[in-house]
Amino acid sequence: MSEHVTEIVIFTLLFAVVSGMGFVAARWRKPQDLASLHEWGLGGRRFGSWITWFLVGGDLYTAYTFVAVPALLFGAGAMGFFAMPYTVITYPMVFLFLIRLWSVSHVHGFVTPADFVRARFGSPTLALLVAVTGIVATMPYIALQLVGIEAVLKAMGVAGSGLLGDLPLVIAFAILAAYTYQSGLRAPALIAFIKDTLIYVVILVAIFYIPTRLGGWGSIFDAAEAKFAATPAPGDGLLLNQNNQLQYVTLAFGSAMALFLYPHSVTGVLAARNRNVIKRNMSALPAYSLLLGLIALLGFMAIAAKITPITIDGKADANTIIPRLFDAMFPDWFTGVAYAAVGIGALVPAAIMSIAAANLFTRNIYREYFRPNATDAQEASVSKLVSLLVKVGAVAVILLIDPQFSIDLQLIGGVIILQTLPSVALGLYTRWFHRHGLIAGWIAGMVTGMLMLYNIANPATGQAHFGGSAFPLAKLGLDSTVTIYAGFLALLVNVVVAALGTLIARAAGVAPGPDRTRPDDYTADEGDPRVHELDLAGGPTATSGS
């Protein structure tokens, strides 16, 4: 650890600065009262274009992205670039969808996607399924932010095996939990400015400086090509092959559809001031995709630099590849800055994710089933406590369970969050689907997705089940070596079953649930006189349903 003193000092100072900003954020644009989900959980819904850009960008491009995407290119080559097309195509795909979701949420005071589903289809059961799906999909994502911080701490020699080795990680997340509890969404919104600026600086320096140390880009790609040519794995290489092209396309497309179904993504969007803020951000956020492409290339640089992962207790941690690359290539002081960029990069998404998960529990479980007449203050209090529990659970998963389990769960999370697309995304445009059909489709999609993931092996890690998301078409009886993204097939099953269930429900004369939204709700903007005129839990238009 003594050889990393400079890095540790700089990392600690920058971490302390942003932590202080997190506590100060409670006074930033301070409302009269933070004791409501609209203020604590959505920042008062008053964030402008710049704040939203940094907030949503900091939410989507996380510390885990910083270490995992290059590590994937380091190990698998071209397949790791799937993150590039999916983050490019997602913004035009969700442009209109998010604007409509913002408008209807603005009018009715919705805080979560499940709030919208409850009002749109008149089904508390369907809303519960959407809420539980969001919570389950988000939890491992939070744990993975710890993986990003842990990789940096290991590289500095201050984290390892044993209780004392995990102490810095626990302290970091305890500080995160404290200022999130106090400041709510304002904390990650303020910190995001520092986090994203640091990441942009580090990556731009890396992209221009490191190649000069390694003989240029030609040498870097030659080294990567030589590495993949020497491995027996059929799926790696600088280029895709005929067996993984379909997997690449469906993985990118499925991931693009899933990205803004995650509760934390929606939380950042609903905090925006008006529709124009959303429009500007969907146009400007692809700048982060360019940054992601540059980050991915760090994986090939690590190959050329002959970087090896840190091994603790006989296990090599591939997520330490990029921190070790920084340590080998940069002077000590700038390595500390780079480490801080990764560590701080975990704070923004982890805070937003915990807030989003807590909001789902509070609005769609606690209020719906335990206290329908909960006040704003009671909701905020419950959400704060749940956000703490979520973070404690994330830390426990990392400390007590193999981190690979979190990665596997996050893989599952991408598949299951896709199953909310018919209810949330399609529901914004049509009421054609019957609530019973959507419930049946959700069940069918979940079962299909889980069965496919269970039957995917990973010989490289020795996993017989849940070894990835590339489902072999041969398991469907086809004479083919081609693979496809399991989430994509599961979603197709979901939509087909939902459509069939809708037709059956209509033929049986089952009445659809009441729709408490109106056509002009989906085009409302800031200053609309009908804002919050309807209360989700009651009111003359609220009726029960399944």
C-alpha cells in the first residue's frame, strides 16, 4: 500500500469533496419542505437541461460501466462493443415515449412507472408486478456499483480479503447512505457535475496519452488480434463471426429497449422541469455514447500493455484490469484522479437507484396495500428508510456472496425489466391490451426468460447455469450454432401471450380496468392547470380492479 500513497491521498480528498457536496445539496434549491417524494425523490421536478443531462448521464454511465465494458473487450473482443450501438439507438427509440411519460406523470403526480400502470389499466396487481420487477432488477445494479469502487480500492491496496479489507468499502457506502438520506435526489444531481467532468477528463487524457506509451493504435490492435488468435474460444476476436452476430444485434436492441424501463432511468427523467428539457437531453445524451466507445478501447490498451488482473485468495478479478492499466500508464497523481473518477462514478447511480427502488416500494406496495391514506411526510419517511435498507443489502451481497452472483443477477435484471415494456411503453400509446392479458404475458415472459438463462452454460467460468445471455438456437431444436439474446425471445413470448390473453378476455366479456388518464394528459407541459388534480390513491375516478 505504501507505493500508492499519492493515489490514496488524492482519491480521499476528491471523495471527501463530493461527499461534502452531497450533504450540502439539501440546501441547494431548498424547498419549504423536503418531506415528500416529489421533493426528496424527484428534486421538486424542477431540474433544467444541464442538470438533467449530468444527472441522467451520470445515472446511465456508471462506475461499473467504467471497469466492466473495457474488461469485456479485454476478454471477448468485438462482442463487448454491443454497448455502443445500444446506447446510440436507445435515444431516438425512447424520445417520444419519455415525453409522454413525463407529461402524464406531471399531470397526475406519478412518481414511478408502476403509478402510471395503476392508473392506466386500473389494476393494482399489474402495478405490483411492475414495481416488484423494477426493485428486483435494480438491486443487483446497486451492488455492481460497489464492484466498481472495490476494483479501485484493490488497485490501491486498501481492499482485499477479510473484514478489515472490506472496511473502506463499507465506509464509502455509509457516507453515500447518509447524504442520500438527508438530501434525496438533489445529492446525486449536484455530485454528477464533478463525476462526469472527472470521467471526461480522464478518458480524453487516456485516449491520447496511453497510445503514445504503447507504440500507437496500430500496435494496440495488433496485440489484441494476436491475443484472440491464440485463444481457443470461438466467440472472441476483433470482429464478430457468424455465430454471434445475431446475439450482438438482439442484445444491443434488447438492451436499448430496457435501458429507460429501469426505475432509476425514469426517476432522472421525471425530475425534469418540462418537455423541452427531455427533448434536449435525448438529443445531447449520445455524447456519452461517444465517451463509452472511448472507454471500451481501454480494454485493448490493457492487452497491449500486458496488464493482468489482481488475484486475491486464488481468484483473479477481471474488473481490476482498468485500474491496473491506469496505475501502469499514468503518473501517481493522475492515477489518483482516475481512481477518484471511477469511485465517484459509483456514487451518483447508486444514490439514484436506491431512491428509485425506495419510491417503488413506498408508492406501489406500502401505500397501495398497507397505508392508502399515507401523507406526503409518511411516504418520504418510508422511502428514506427503504433507501437505507437497499444500500445495506447491496453491501451485504458484495461482502457475503461471490461478486459474480451480483453480475449474474444484473444479467437476469436486464431480461426481466424488459417484461414491463408492454405495460409501460406500449401502455403510453394504446389501451388495446387487457390487464389480464398483460399479467399473463408478464408471467409467460418471466418463465421463458428464466428457463433460457438457466440453460445457458459458460465453460470459461465453469458455470452450468446462468452463464450468460446468449441462448443457443440449437436448444430450440434448430440445426444451428447461432445464439440469440434471451431477453429478446422472452419479450416476444410476452407480447404474443399478452395479445392472446387480451383477445380471450374480450371474447369472454371481461371488462377492462378503468383508465384514469385522458388523451390530453400525454401532451401536458409545465404550467398545465390540471397538474396533480387527480390523486393516485383515491378520488372520484378511482375504482378497484385486479
